Amino acid sequence: MPIEIRELNIRVSVTRSEQEQESTTAPGSVQSGAPDMDGLITECVEQVMELLRLRNER
């Protein structure tokens, strides 16, 4: 006889060590060596559009 799960509750607790909290920067700030988000998004969009174009050519 199969068992049916109607509701599943999952709880997760994530904590950072004190050292990790000190080493992270504030949200929205640019880190040196961090990728350019606009450039990254543009490149991803271009790759997706290329894949869609190739798929439509078939």
C-alpha cells in the first residue's frame, strides 16, 4: 500500500562564524575581483538567446 505525503515541513537554520561575518561586505557594495553583475547578466542573456536561436533553426 503506497504512502501519500500531503504536507512536508522543512526547517533550516544557517549560521555564520564570526570570522565569515567580518570578512563579508555590505550588500550592494562592489568587491575588488568580484564579477561585474551587469556584464555577467548580459553574457548569460546572450548565451540563452543564442541557444534559443539554434533550437528554432532545427
